[in-house]
Amino acid sequence: MASGARYAGKVVVVTGGGRGIGAGIAQAFAESGAHVVVCDKDESSAQALEQQLPGAVFFHCDVTREEDMRVSVPVYIPPPRFQPLPPLQLTVARNPPAQRLEDTSAQDFRQLLELNLLGSYTLSKLALPHLRKSRGNIINISSLTGAIGQSQALPYVATKGAVTAMTKALALDESKYGVRVNCISPGNIWTPLWETLAASSPDPEAEILKAVLAQPLGRMGQPAEVGAAAVFLASEATFCTGIELRLTGGAELGYGSKASRDTPLEVPALSPAFPRQAPACTTHPQVQPPAPET
């Protein structure tokens, strides 16, 4: 979706950039003329993306290991591949399957904190000396769930809420150096992870349709749309810092069914003063789920 030279000559580090939202971001910046450093543990998908994107380079990187993160900072990449130009850092993370609190463990929570929160913290800490010199910027990937919550996802929601809070705090600290810090909070984005989670459910088509109906726009977002938003924040939103850009299709708007099926309900009774009326219809139209995009 992004094209031209909106970010030409800059270096962009994308952690988790091998697939899904990360790949969409990497592709958008490559199309905008940036040199993209794709950092990921998944070598096969990241190397395939490296071949597809002009000027991209892949680094095997585990964001929970600080020693891996050091080599992903662009200033350490020697010429002639990249010059130490103003870098930008983006971080994406992982959303585990639904899990009740009693089925989680403190160790699982710590591992998710390491990945989703401390990975962003570590890369920011390592990149900031160079970002301050070049007046670069940071874009973290948070989640809508960090603001509105999500059932059976307490550790994930907590880590993403913390990413948003960290973004705002870092934006305050780094403004005096001209470094902007923002985050994008996606909602339902159709990614390989989303497809895998849907396929593992008892009724994949119903699960996908439920997600589609959550947006007033009547569809899920695409990784390319997250990429376009990231390019906008990096190249054009020069008076924005500390903001959370929600990329949700309006999923957080309006009212909806929130109680789970096993929640005891208290339904008010209609007063006898109001006569009952026969329903206009007794059946609901069948909604055909959309075919997954390929």
C-alpha cells in the first residue's frame, strides 16, 4: 500500500518481521525506499522475505536475548550494505491461545513478558543512543486488547497494556532529543497466526465469522494496512509522539454481547403495563462466512 520514496535511505529494524503483521510492516517500508532489517527466529519465512524485498537483510534474533538484540541495531551493520542512517525500530510479539487464569503459570507469564514487553524495552535501550543522534523514532506494536481487555487472555492483555504505557512514558523522556515514540494497537488482523488459531477451533468458519462481525466495517484488517499505518507514523506524523494509533475497523465502538454463555443472567421483566407484541419474524437470515483471503 505504501510506495515511492517516503522513507528512502533510512534503516528500519523490524523484530518479528518474518511473517504476519511484522512482514506487512517490513514490506511497506521496503516499498517506501527504506533499508529493512528483518529480525526473527523463524529463519525460513524471514529469509524468504529477505529475497523478496530489495535492500532487506535478515538477522536471526531472539528478542528475549539481549546479545541477539545488539546485532540488530543498524549502526552495527558495516558499510557498504547499510550506512548508519536514522534508524527506526518496530517491535511485534505473540498472542497465545485462549487460556483460563487457573490454567496459566507464573513461568508462562514471565516468558510472555520477556517476549512482548522486555523485548521492546531492550531494543529501545540499545537503539536510543543512535536514535538521539539521528532524531529517529520508535513504533511499538501493542494491541486493542491492552485498552479494552479480552476474555481468557490475562497475561497477553497485561503485556500489551504495558507496551502502550511504556510507549507514553518513553515519549516523554525522549522528546527533548527529538525522538518520537508511538505505538499501533491493531484489532483483528488476518494473519497466519489468526488462521492457525481459527483452524484449531471446533468450528473454524464460525470463529472467523465472529471476528469479522466484530468490526463495523464488516471485515478483518490486513498486515499491509498495519504497514501503511507504520509508514505514516514514521514519515509524515512528525507532530505525533506518545500516541496509540488504533487500527481496529471500529471494533471498540458501540455496544455488544459481552456476557459469556456460562454467566448467570439477570434479565429485567417487562411491566404488565406494556402489552406484549408478537415478533416481526421468528427466524434470522443465514449469514455466509467470507472465504479466507489467500
